[in-house]
Amino acid sequence: MFPLTTYLTDLGPLEIGFPLIVLLTLILRVTKHSHLSKKESKDSSSKAQTLVFDPLGFRNITPCKELPLHQRPDWPRYWKPGKFQMTMALRKLDINNWFKYDELFDSEHKQKVTMATAPDAENYVDYLDGIDDAVVELLDTVVTYVTKRYPNMVRVDDEYVYIDHLQEKYRIREPYDLHPLAVAGLLIMDDLYVLKKGHKDRYTLRGAFLACPSGWRLQQRIGWQLHQIHDPVPMWKEKLRKSMERFFVNLQPSKAIQRNNLFIQPVGQIFHVVPFEENLKYESIDQVHIRTELQSLTRLPRSEASIFTVRTYLTPMSDLRHEPEQLEALWDHTRNFPPDTANYKCHHLWGDVFEQFCQDVLGKRDTEIASNEEKTKPTVPTSQCPAGF
Ligand code: HEM
């Protein structure tokens, strides 16, 4: 093979010109191509970014591979002993801990189907704005979540979502066979509330699937502003109203939160519309039930509606006989209610039987917790799949 210089000196001007032009054209093409590929790769990376637009963090969902229906309810024992604190008590939502199923799903779901299809369904599920962007986005979000987190329990195609073990399917596109809010509520164990910003940035309850009311009826409060709903709560106006309203205005889809609530109620029914204070004084600890709620709040990215969810757990108080540390923490917690809070929580109805129960089980007349708080750390549900998954 000749060196290139020798080859060039042996050629005339015409013979040199042609290969040079070919060479230059090739160089130009390669440079142009590399510009194009940079531009193309920019385009495709922005396409990829559009595809991974994921403000709710669904890419972090870990699929549970088996049916979670044999799992016992993982109810939160979140109360703290010591001085009563009126705070929002929010914590960041772990996305794997958003909607959970357990062995109560089938029976609670059956009751919800009865509610959603009853002639007076508006007492359980109702929405003031017809079928709007917010409820369509809500259904889409719930379907995406449950099919990703529980792929062996719920599946979807273009038109329907399927709960195979119950042989049920619901339309997720128009024409819907049930309102999208009803379908979203049937797919999870939580109650669902939709709130939208109204006059003066105030959030209003536009609708809900309320299968587990704690002493009130949906039609009494639908259309109410947040502050009206919370008016009966002692200290809410002074301690929480401002921070909560600010929190609602600033809420972002990527900043979803969770919190807990506690009521002590007279009967073992999760659907409880009679105000708790209308009950007679309790005579036995067997009437007393702990109602703990695991709540979440998030903002939908497109419609900007706020979605409040409430999973309700009901446990007989007498079960705490087997968890003396938690019982003592709850005893201390309730003894520290300020008078207005004690009244709001109906302590005068259940306080005496509860006091007697604590003294009998714990074998003492007073709590000894203040010096021993470490032992009674609140426990909140984990995001783990049931054991063995
Ligand atoms: C950051 C959000 C929220 C916080 C911090 C919060 C806080 C509270 C607190 C402290 C109570 C008193 C219950 C107790 O201590 O036992 C309460 C009650 C209640 N909350 Fe909320 N809440 C929030 C969001 C919502 C939303 C979005 C709704 C939806 C409609 C709602 C509906 C209720 C209802 C119905 C009650 C019972 C009121 C009554 O006793 O009549 N909450 N809330």
C-alpha cells in the first residue's frame, strides 16, 4: 500500500481535486450527522422526560407479587403519652404505604358496592360537579396505583378495571357504569374526599365516597369549606386553622402527607353516622372500640384537586389487654386530654370503664410513663408487603 503523500504527488491537479472534494464532502457529512445526532438525542431525552413525568412518585412503587388478602389489618397505634399537643402531625407519605389491602377487603368492599348502587347512593357517594377533570384524574390515578402495586389482584385494559377474585369489572372510560369517584372508592379500602379551591383560596369539599363516617352524614357537610368542617374541633381555630389553610394552598403532588386520627367509639361498626355524644354512658369495656384512621392528603398534578383519603380501622379496646405498653400509653394519652378535648372525644361516656380496665389489666392506679417514653413509641403501619411476598 502507498503512503497518501506519495500517491498525491504522483497525481495531476484534476486527479488531486476530485478525491479532495470527496474527502471534504465526507468530513462535512460526518460533522453534520454528529450535530443531528446531538439534536436527536436532546429530543429523545426530552421525550423520555415527558414519559417519566411522575410527580406522585409512582416509579418508586414496589409491586406486591401475591394477593394481600390474607394479611391481618395493620392498624396504627400512634398515640403518644404525655402532654396533649394540638398539631397537624403530618409526615411524608411513603408511596408504598398509600392504599393497602388486607383480609377485610372483601367484606368492606361488598358493603361499599351496596352503598354505591343503593337508591339513596348520594348518602354514601356524591359529587357536586358532575364528571369533571378532577374525578377522571382521580380514577386514573387510583387505577394506575393499584394495578402497579397489586398486579395480581387488580388489572386493567383500555376500558375496564378488573378485580378478578371477585369476578367484578368496572368501566374506566365514558360511558361509565358508575361515577368515577364511586369506582375509585370501590378499588381501595379508604374513603375518598375531593376538595377544590374556591373563593379566597379556601378549599371546599366537592364530594366524597364516605363508607366509614365517624358520627356524621355526607349530605350534612358536602359543599362545606375546610374551616366549617373543623369548627367542632376544640383548639382548631386557634392552633391549626392558619397553618392548615396555608398547607392546603402550598400542597404539591410530590409532597403528599400522611397523618392519624383517633376516636373511641361505642359500637363495633365502621359505618357510624350517629354523633358519638348521643350515645349512653358505656357499662362494659366490651362496648368500647378504638377507631384509628390513617389519612393522606395529596394534590393531583393536572386538575390540581386535593385528594384526602381515610382508611379506618376498628379494634375492640379489650384487645389491648395483650399489648400492655400500648394500653398504658393510651391511658396516659387520654388522661392528658384538656377538658374541651376530653368533652369532644366523649371521655365522659367511656372514661370510667376504660379507667377500670386499665387499672385491672396493668395492676396499678396510675401510669408510670413520663419517665419511660422510649418503651411506648407510637407504631404506624409499614409499607411492607405481607410476609413472604
Ligand atoms: C392537613 C389536613 C388535616 C388536618 C391536620 C386535620 C385535622 C383534624 C383534627 C385534629 C381533627 C379532630 C379529630 C380528633 O382529634 O379526634 C379533625 C377532625 C375532622 N376532620 Fe380533619 N384534618 C385535615 C384534613 C381534613 C380534610 C381534608 C377533611 C375533609 C373533608 C377533614 C375532615 C374532618 C372531619 C369530618 C373531622 C371530624 C369533625 C367533627 O368532629 O365533626 N379533615 N381533623
